[in-house]
Amino acid sequence: MTRRHEQIAEALRTAIGDGRHPVGSALPSEAELAAAHGVSRGTVRQAVSALEAEGMVGSRQGARRVVLSTAPSQSFAELRSFAQWARGGGHTPGGLVLESAPGRADGEEAALLQLPPGGEVLRVLRLRTLDGEPALLERTVYAGWIATSVAELPDDCESVTQELYERTGLVFAHGEHHIDAVAAGTEDSRRLGVRRGSPLLRVRRTTTTPEGRPVETSDDRYRPGSVVFTVRNSTRTNPLVRSALA
């Protein structure tokens, strides 16, 4: 069952998206929102905090929260899958496995996945799309203990994270991301539809279970013009967020 503050957060997203609260305008006060929804101010505060984490609203001491964006973006303080992030921003995610093969971990992979040298892994090359257009090429290496479950997923699985949770109960709880830029190689250019040598935004990530057990390590390369990463600074928090380019 959806909790009350989540329902209020979704109602506010809708109101912002359809222009009832345009960018630059102030949201109603906590007291006004609490009265309108018949809840406590604490519940409203939870709802609005979710929008702040998504970069949709901002605040300063002693002033009402102001609308910053009409669409949510993903804060890197919150671990969400590509599909979850895309749907949250009003986009249609897609995915297709291009290659999948078992193998043995090299030294770097073994260290990241906490495996013995030469431990069993599954290497997967997956193309991700946004609204039907190529957006991201993922080169993911899964630890051997979860490899069989990943290999059984359909090639066009929209969300590996969700499917693994539903099938095995696996929760992706923690992630570490390293962001840089690389030149598109031959395979990158062919799969993403860009020229060889074009600059690509690369995110190297490793995710773990709630207990800290590594699940996967991945090299994700974004097609130019598909997403933008934004840093919003304040004295309270410094979230790095990801959003789709119009």
C-alpha cells in the first residue's frame, strides 16, 4: 500500500508538471498543504523532502520552497535503477542484452567483486534506451553467486534490479560511482549510433547488497545528448543528480 506522504509527493509532482506550480513559483506552505490533504505537517514535510531530493524544489531558511524543475532527476544520494529513474522522469525505458557469456574475473574485477582471482563471473553487454532511442551501453560483470539468476532473465528485461528482486529477493542497497569521459570505441559508436572518437560520459559503478556483498561492477557509457549530470549545492546537502536532456 502506498504511504500517505508518497501519495502527496506524487500529487505535487503532477501539479508541478501540469503548470499549477510553475518553475520559480513558491509552493503552498506546510500548513496549507497539510490542511488541503488532511494530514499532519510532518507528513507533508516527508513528501516535500522527496521532491527536494529529486531536484524539483529547493528552499532557504525562513522562506517557502520554490519550484526548480518540472521533472524529477535522480539524486546520487539515492540508489535507483536506470528504469526507475527513467520512469520517474516521464520517459519510457528499454533494454536489450546484446551479449552474455560466463567467464573468469580478472584482477580488477576480482578485487571489486571480492572474488578470488579467476572467480566465476557473468559478463553482459546491454543497450539501454530512452523513449526508443539509444541512451546507454552497459558492460556489466556479475559475481558468480548471482550469475545464474541474471542469465535466466529475458534479453529485453526492462529492469534487472526489479526482476532480480521479484525472483530472488535480492536488494541493490549501496553503490559507488566514478564519473569521467572517454572516447567512443568501435563498438560504442556502432551500438550508440555515434562517430568513433566521440566523447562519451562514463560511469563506473559497483553495487552491493545491504550486507555489503558485491553484486555487480559496470562500465556505463552514455550517448551524447541523452542525459546530463547536475550538481546543486547548498549548506544542507550537495546532491549530484542525473536528468534527461530535452
